[in-house]
Amino acid sequence: MNARLPPLEFLQRQLDGSLPADAATTMQYPTAVSRLLGFRIAAIDAGFAQLEFEADAERHGNQQGTVHGGMLCELADATIGTAHSTAIRDGETFTSIELKMNFFRPVWRSLLTATARQVQHGKTLTHYHCEITREDGKMVALATSTVMTLRGTSATGR
């Protein structure tokens, strides 16, 4: 018997170790890109997610020798997507329609923590704020994003 859980409950139980082996949800967790890049969920709640990532310029670097800004964008987008997945219902899915990044300081090697929170949740559009901090607590980047919830035929096959 396959236990089908809402995304929030699935992620909470996955995080606390109580997820049944046969559990399923409407989303794919961990996502393929999170597995590839090594993102880990550290905390989850309704409209909230916190992901961690071991960043190292030796592996994730740009031509200046620091962690590439694209990695930080992907971390923010994955964290925001995880937060939004906790707010959708059966038959719904979503897509990012806007992502803006501000970069504050470089990263060479650090455990990064990305924390996404809903700023405003509407029927179709939801706005998020995501802070990425280094392990010393200093903010590395700030992202804002707008996510569109899709329903009906717009959600089919996504």
C-alpha cells in the first residue's frame, strides 16, 4: 500500500525520519538537481524552507576563484521551490516566473544556508524572500522571487 501524503507532511516526516518506505507525494523529493548539487533540507514548514549546501570554489568556482553566482541562484530557486511546494494542493503545480539576486560577499568554501519565506501568498502569485548565509552567519546573497501556482489544464503534465 502506497501512502500518499501532502508535500509538507512528506517533507516533515522525511526530515524527522518517520517517513514510511512506501510513502509518496505529488512532487519529487529529493529533486534531481538537489541530488546532483548536494542540497539538503534542514527545516520545513508551511511556506518556509531551509536548505544547506557545502559550497567549495574548487568544485563550484568561477573564473575569479570564488563560488559561482549561478550556484547561489540555483540554491535560492531550489529553496523557494521547496517552500512553495508546501503551499500547493492536489491538482496544482507551480513555476517560477521571476528571480532576482543581490550578491553581498564572496564565498570560497563554506556551509551555506538558504532560508526562504513567503512574503505574500495570493491565489495565483506568491512572493518569496530568500537569504543565503555563510557558516559565519554573514549574508552572502538575497533573492526575491515570484512563483505562479498552476491549476487545471495549466498544471497537466508539469
